[in-house]
Amino acid sequence: MQDRIRAFVLAALTEMQYDVSEVTGDTDLGPAGLDLESLALADLSVQVEDEFGVKFDMDEMESTAMMTLDEFTADVAARIAATAAASGSAA
């Protein structure tokens, strides 16, 4: 699942005009790496929410900017698993 999330994130960043040719799993999303600003992080988060059915709070944007690509995709995968577990137990 994490590979699928990573591919989606990289495609979304490419569409947002970011150069991802040198991006690795250790690349920071924020100032030390891709330098995504708050608006770009919000846009990326909305795209991930729409694609994978997870939710981000706006107050999480600052901590998201400090994540590497691998940390972000792992976080999204954990949110997907938690959502699936919650909906499975509610059924």
C-alpha cells in the first residue's frame, strides 16, 4: 500500500509543478527538501484525502512539513488501516 501512496504523492507533486526527479524516501516535504509551502501541503493533503479516504486536520500541516516522503506515506498507510479497522468494527 505504501508504494501506491508514494506513487500517487509523486504524481500529485509533479502535477503541482514540483521537480521530483531527485526525490527519495528520505526527502523532507518542508523547507529542508521539497520546500512545500502551507498551501501546497494543504493541496496535497486534500488530494490524498480524496484518493484514499483519510482525513487530515489543518493543524497537522506544520508537523507534515517536517516529515520525509517515507514518513508521510507511512502515516497515510496507518490512517487507511485505522479507517478500515474502524469501519470494519462498526459493521
